[in-house]
Amino acid sequence: MGAMSAEPQNRTPPILDRVVEGPIAWTGETLAPDDGLVEVPDRCLAELEAMAAEIDDNPLPLAALRPDDFDLPACRGMMAGAKAILENGVGFVLLDRLPVADWGAETSKAVYWLLASMVARPVAQKWIGTMIYDVYDSGKEPGNGVRPDITNMGQNYHTDNSYNLCPPNYVSLLCLQTAMEGGISGLVSFYTAHNEMLRRHPALLGRLYRDFVFDRQREHAPGDEMILRHPLFSYEGERLTARLSHFQVVNGQKMAGEPLDEEGAEALAAFEAILDEPGMSKDFHFEPGQIQIVDNLRCGHRRTAFRDWPEEERKRRLVRLWLRDEGRPFYHG
């Protein structure tokens, strides 16, 4: 089976061969408790309350809502500050919080859409054009065509849409309801993990800059290639970016009929062991009304396995947006 490739196979990729310092190179132990935290001030809540009432009185599809159609100076200032943290700070923010219980799910989604749109443009999250995506337990087992985010299974640290052509710059999640047990969120800095690979496993680091095979999860046109080859790390001289999904690599190598080479398996295992070390990650209970936004190319995210409530109306539910200003809003950019 053939596969799409992001770069010529005979090209020697540039490798970041120095330790990176700065706010993005954090661990859970070095973060201050309020790093990345953006509290929603009363003046923003007042703007949002007025906007929520206006939206309730004038329904529109979410994709038709634009921040420019509302007078939101305080919210614009808040989200500009959030974007500065994403770009020049720790690479994640946690907005705390929206009154989702008072507004209800649909109004909360609309307000969330408008706030996230101030960071970057929402784009399609599926090949069929889905723009807003519910994260919940569908009762299915993860596999080809079933994303782990609609199961209750635990996840490895990953980047969203690592397995296709055009991953989002930012991944945003709104928490509407939490699980009965588990589902703890985790964030990790790929810059810190890269620093540790350079220190501990310099001979293996270069393998992470060469291609792995990813299962494309059937998110493509009929008849298109089902797998994609690209590296986990890319460095163009200024910015290190990562694209990681252990689950899709395992599936992709199997679909291609190519067992992962010994060096690749060793490098991937060493890198993920670093990600999983105690003290490396920021772990937290995501609470209703909070919005998490993560730099999808510089930070990894995951959640632990969870057990949900038996009542349908109480089940865990998050709402996800992918944000990207580059290219077009199509799934493949």
C-alpha cells in the first residue's frame, strides 16, 4: 500500500541540537499554580451575559457567528492576553469560567465559539466538514474509524490530527459535564521532553525526525491513501513542532504491513517514557464551564480513562474546536 509523505524520503531533516529554555520548556513541578490560568473577570461576564441573551433571541448556526458582530471590548482584551500566553508563554490556557449551568448547552456552545474565534479561526475537525465536535463516550472500542476521544479509554499524550495533512494550531475544549470517576486531564511540554531526549538519548533523537506511518482514521476522500508518513518532530531553524499519536502509529504501521523498525520503536518508547515520568505533566480535574486551549504543535495532551454516570443527562461531555489561521478551513487545509 502506498502512502502520502510530508517530505522526500532521502532528505536529511534539520535537527534541533541544543537545549531550549524559556516559558514553553516547563514541567508540572516548575509551573506556578496560576501559570496559564485566565480568570474570566466580571466585566467580561457582563458582556457575555448580554451577548448570550441576544443570541437566544436571534438564533443562528454556530458557524455564522462572528466576534465582529458583537461589542466585546473586555472579552477581546482577555482573549488577546490568552493568545499571548499560548504564543509566548507556557503554551496552554485555562479560562475559568463560564456559567454553563445557567446558560444551557446550546447557548454555552455559542459563547464558547465566539471566544475561541478571537484566538484563531475554527476549522473542520472531520473530512465531512464537522466544525464543532462533542467529546463523549459512545460505547465503542477505539480502532480504524473510531477516534479514542469518543470512548472512555485512557489516552497517551498526543497532538490532535497528527495523522493527517493539516493539524490545528490550537485545540480548544469546553467542559459541560464531568464523569463520575476518572477523566483527569494532562498537559505536557514537548520542548521539555525534547530537551530530555537530547540529554539522555542523543543517538535516538534523530529517529524522531524521520518518518513513521500513521493511520489516517478514514478521514479522507474515498479511494485516497489510508496512511500517511511523517516525522514526530520537525525543526525549520526557529520553531520546533511535534505531531504525535502512538495509537495511530501502531495502526498505521500494521496497515502498511511494515513492522516498526527497532530504532523507531526504541526512540518512541524512550520519548513516551519521558512524557509519562512523575512531575513532567500538569494534571488537573477539568470542571464545568472551564475552557482549555492548548498549542497543539508544542504541547501534548491526554486524559485518563473514566467511568461515566448511568444517567444519560449526567454523562461526561466536552465540546472541542480546532483553531487554525493558516490555509483554508477545510479538514485538509
